[in-house]
Amino acid sequence: FKARWNDDDSSNTEFALILFAGLMVFNMFAECCNRAPLLITSNVVYVKRVIFPLEILPIISLGSSLFHLLVSFIVWLLFYSVFVGAPPLTSVLLPVVVLPLILMTLGFSWILASLGVYLRDVAQVVGVVTLVLMYLSPIFYPVSMMPEQYRPFMSISPLTSTVEQARDVLMWGKGLDWSSWSISMLVGILLGWLGLAWFQKTRRGFADVL
């Protein structure tokens, strides 16, 4: 892509750290979404034989992804400290930055877990969609690299705002854009609520389908 996040040519090390910061966020989202369609179908015993709160399964999957995010963040901090120096103090804001995306991811996971019961091909479709989202999001390139007329399309991806702000706090010591974060948070809360409502509405037919 010949991507550059600064006016001057960045070193390979800086480019790697910038790229890894974006991939940390994307991998958390993609891991949950790719697992979600199979969460119920791979745990049939919880549906038919055991009284179990099925809505917990996406939460458990999210917890696993967040643990992987934490490990990746520690690795990023280690490499930044070795090759660049002390990370910016704003790095501690990363959990706040990813909170809206966490809520969105949970909402998507509930929806996809339910759809995976009724539409078995959803898992294959989700894999393709997450791959497309990776290239529609500023993972490998900054938003500023896109032609002006195409930049609005970047907002299609739920990852764009979080990835950009994650890099701001991790790489360049910038604070949060609270207006953008607040909008993302409202969207995250709405998607999380809709996802749970959809899951609870459709779960009544799980046993019959499985």
C-alpha cells in the first residue's frame, strides 16, 4: 500500500507498531464475529438437556478475545519500549477507546449466534464480510490516504473510529475525541441492546431446529 501515517517516511519499526495497533482492535472484533455463528450449534447439549443461560456464550467468547487483546497490548508495549522508548501516558486510555466496539461486538455476536442456528451458511458469509471489513477499515493505511470523495465510505466499517483513536492514544499521545467516542458509545449501546433482544426473541426455537 505504500502507506505513511506521517508526512515524513516512517521507519519500518514505527510502521510495524502502527499496523499492530490496528490489528489488535480488528482481531478482537473478527475473532468474536467469526466464532459467533457456531456458538449455539456447537453446544447443543446446553440447548436440549441442560437449563443454561445461552446468552452467556457470546459473553464468554468476548472474554476470550479480550484476553487475547490484553496479551497483544502487552506485546505492543514491550516492543514500543524497546525500540522507541516510554509509551505515551495516553496508552492507558485504550480500554476506554475500545469500549464502544466491545458493545457493538457483543451485539453482533448475539445476532450472529442466533442466525447461525437457523441459517447454517452464515459462518462462511461472516468470514468473507470480516475480511472485507479489514480492507474497508484503516488497518493497513490511514484514512487520509483515501481520495476525499471515498472517505465517507470508511464510516461503513464499525472499526474505523476505534482503530483511528487507538492509534492516536498509543502512538501519538493524543487524547480521545470525545464527540466521536460518544457517538460510537451510543451506537454500541443500541447494538448491544438490539442484539440481546433479538437473541432472546429467537432462542425459543433453538431446540426445535437443533
